[in-house]
Amino acid sequence: DAKTTQPPSMDCAEGRAANLPCNHSTISGNEYVYWYRQIHSQGPQYIIHGLKNNETNEMASLIITEDRKSSTLILPHATLRDTAVYYCIVRGRLYGSGNTGKLIFGQGTTLQVKP
Amino acid sequence: DTEVTQTPKHLVMGMTNKKSLKCEQHMGHRAMYWYKQKAKKPPELMFVYSYEKLSINESVPSRFSPECPNSSLLNLHLHALQPEDSALYLCASSPARWGSDRSSYEQYFGPGTRLTVT
């Protein structure tokens, strides 16, 4: 699975959009980009995933560059409850193998939303 | 019910003790996972069960022994642990069979058991 690089920390003002970048320059054509977050003292929570098209759900938007070497997670109106560690994960599709496509968490970005 | 529950929330044990961690889900998920998370570090996969069978063991020491007695329950038996095993132990489940395309993005995590080995 491709390696990801994220800034260690970011701040965002409450009510503003939080844009969290992720570099995955070695991503291959069949690898997905996933985002999870971990709020303090809780288990990780799935946010969104995508292959090459931009994706949006009720939590966030995911923008993947055309060359797929980087992506940005957007929280459109950050609240204090969005303060968490955000993990960008790249993993491949699985075709009957139990030893590929594991969730390998990197160091993540600690997002601090400030009032 | 969209929850993964873990008990106990906290556990303190000596190096000669035997204890067990429990994880339960009632979402009908057929893949269940154990992760270990040290302080200020990301979670690391330990074990994966698919349809109650062990699919992956990430070279975890034998002092950790997983068990999946049924599709809703996952245990982690602990014996002769070391102080460096102190960590947050996270359980997760996913709806799809391990080895399918969906097995990663829909992992639901429990709140974890914080283990301290003295």
C-alpha cells in the first residue's frame, strides 16, 4: 500500500472550512484513499473514501487531484467537536486475499478547532 | 444497534495475571478486528477474524490469544504480559467478509480498553 504524508497539526476557526491535505505520490491505479478520524479517548471513525472522483457525504468532502498524488479532506463548517486526529489511508482493492488492503494508519493530522 | 462495545473500559493487571478483553457487536458484521494503540501513536492491526475464523495474525506474541466464539463476540485473552504491552486495545467490525472490497472503509470501532500492565 502506498505511503501517505500529512502535516502533523493544523488549526481551524469554528464555523470555517477545515481543509486537511494528504500526499500519496506513490499511489497506484487500483488504490483507494480513505479518511478516518479519532476523537480523543474514542475509537477511529470512518469519514469518507474515494478512488479518483471527488466524493461528498454528510460529514465531509474528498477532493482527489487528477494525477491522484494528493487529496484534501474538507469539513465545510468545522465545529469544536471536529477536533480530532485525522488519518489519510491508501489501500488497494481486495480480490479474495485476506492479506492485502489492511488499514495501515499513518501519524495523521491533529486538527484543533478553535472558538 | 450500530455500536461496538468493549469491556472493561480500563484494566490494570500484573505480569503474572490472566485476563480477557471482550468485544461485542450486534450489527450482523462478519469480520472483526483487534488493534493496539500506544500513546500518541496510530492504531496497529493485531488480528482479523472473518466468519469466526482467524484470517490474519500480524505476528503478535503468543501472550495475546484471540478467540471468536460466535459472530457477535470477540475476546482477547491476555497472559504473562509485559509493561510495554500497556496500550489502548481497540476492537472493530465490518459488514463485509474480509477479503472483499468493502472490508476496510466500513470498519466500526469500539471505544477501546485501556490496559496498564504493572
